[in-house]
Amino acid sequence: MTTQTTPKTHPETYSAGAYWGPRQESPEECARRAVTFLNLLAGCDPLLAQWNKIPKPRGRGRKTPLMPPDLATLTEAFRRGVNREPGGPPIEHLGLTVAAYNDGSGQDFADVSMHCGSYEQDSSANVCVLSLPSQGENAERILTASVLTEVVRGMALAWEPDWAVAMSETYREMDDRQGKEDIGLGWVTYLARHRGTVPPLPAPVRIEPVEDKGTLIILTPERFTVANPEHVALARHVRELLAGAGLLRPASP
């Protein structure tokens, strides 16, 4: 008699990211934005209120707590985060990077990478990417429309990006249109005001302003998942409406 084993299924993973074009900024200017971002992030969930800087090279050196965020500490971190060839001079036009992690474990933790100050002629020269927990108590709290809306709102206020998104990585991979345009549509999407006016969108989609900076688009009040064909169909329909309004055109550097 043979026994059949059920194949393991991997949990759907989620992340949030903000993207903007060339913007030359000093280590202190980047640090000011990071202080604002980390403070706003801390108000979203307890897991997102505890961060330690990842040493360079990664994994070596002592743990450096970044909370509560201190301007001088983060300024020095960005100054040290300049791009350079080994032993060579700083490559200032490529910007500055600071990465951090928290003390979760397994698939129940988060990490963040903040890259700003680049004036490389690229439509997404600067990015802030937050990897989110996929399983466990932290994931259950964070992977909600209300929390991720505030995460993306915090990214919009702190970094003033061209666009930002919280989305399922599984959906990103399955939708062959993601990546062909610079703008990716996710569970929660932010579009800067200069991109244009968001048209009326079908229920249950919700639209919220972010001060005078831009607009949040929240696709579903429940967790967006590719396992739900209605969610996938809604995302594709909304993408078509936004593309038709010219909001998903590639950002020019």
C-alpha cells in the first residue's frame, strides 16, 4: 500500500514599496525622510516599531538599534551607505542606502531597504522596499487593508514618491503586465498628484487622498489574494481603467 503525500503550498507573500526618479539629496536630507518614515511606520503595528540597522558587509558587526529614530545616527548611516567600488571613491550619483531588520523569526518578520539621493537618470532611481511577514501572528495583524493603507500612506508622506504599492508578490509574478509599465497595481496603490486624476472606480474599490500629494487606491477591504478569482479580475479591470486614464504611463526621469 502506498501513501500519497500532499504537496506543500507556500504562503502568499506580500511587500510594500515606494519608487521615485532622480532626486539629489544629502545624507542628512535622506535621514530626515527616514526619520519621518520610521516614525509613521511605528504607528502602523508593533512589529514595525522595532528596527536594527543591517551592518555592511551584511551580517557582520554589532547590532545598531534605529528606534526611536535619531537624525544624527541615520545621517551617519546614509553617509556610510554610499555606493563605491571596493577601495574606490564614492559614486555619489548612485545614491545612499540603509537597510534594517527586526527581531521576528521564520516567516514572521520584516525588513526594509531605503535607497535615496540618487540622481542617476532612471525613472525609479530611488526606492524604499518593505518586506512583510507571510505567516504567524504578525502577518495576521499586518496583512489587512487598514494597516497596509497606513504603511503606503507613510511611504507617500515621507518619501514623496511617484508611486507606491503594497501587493501580493504572487500576483506580481502571475500578471504579465506588471513590469511592462513602470507603475505596478497592488492591493493598495498610491499615485502622486502630478500623474493625473484618478477616475471613478467600481466597488468595492476605495479612493482616499494623501493630503495634497496624491491618491490611495484600495482594491478590497479583505485580504487580496490570487486564490480569489474575483480579486484578480478586479485588479485587472482597475488596471485597465487607470491605464486608459493615462495614470500608468512610464515615469520619465
